[in-house]
Amino acid sequence: MKSILTALGLLIASSACAAPQLIAHRGGTGDAPENTLPAIKLALENKAEAIWITVQLSQDGVPVLYRPNDLSALTDHMGKISSFSAAELTRMDAG
């Protein structure tokens, strides 16, 4: 019975979410810096039906929008998001 209910739930969820036509990858990198709130807002304004973002947790458990594994890809620091507190991350220069 549990597997039937699970299958039914998945069927309802998949039918409610028809295949999206417009997906804003990383929030829509053509309009704003990737994985940022401005990118997400622009994606919504541009009628994106789905927004694909990457969220990681800082050392103190704060959600951070950031895609690469290492901070050096988009900031002036090296290391993982999880190695720094949210306060330290906000002081980094991401251009």
C-alpha cells in the first residue's frame, strides 16, 4: 500500500509539473551573475518556468548560492563554502 501511495504521489507531482519550456540555469547567467538573487528575480520576470540553482551551506549553516566547488573560481579567495562563515563569505570580492 505504501508503494502504491508513493507511486500515486509521484504521478500527481509529475503531471502537475508538466515539462518546463524555459529553465533558467544557475538563475539565468545571460542576464545576471550566476546563482544570484538578481539572476533569480530576472528569471521570474522573464517568465522562466523553472529555475535551477545550486545552494551550499556555510560553516555556520547559512544557505549560500554558489556553484563551483572552490571559491577561487568566482572570488578572490580559495577553499570551500563550508570552510567559511557567512560573515566571512560576505566580505569576499566576487567581482
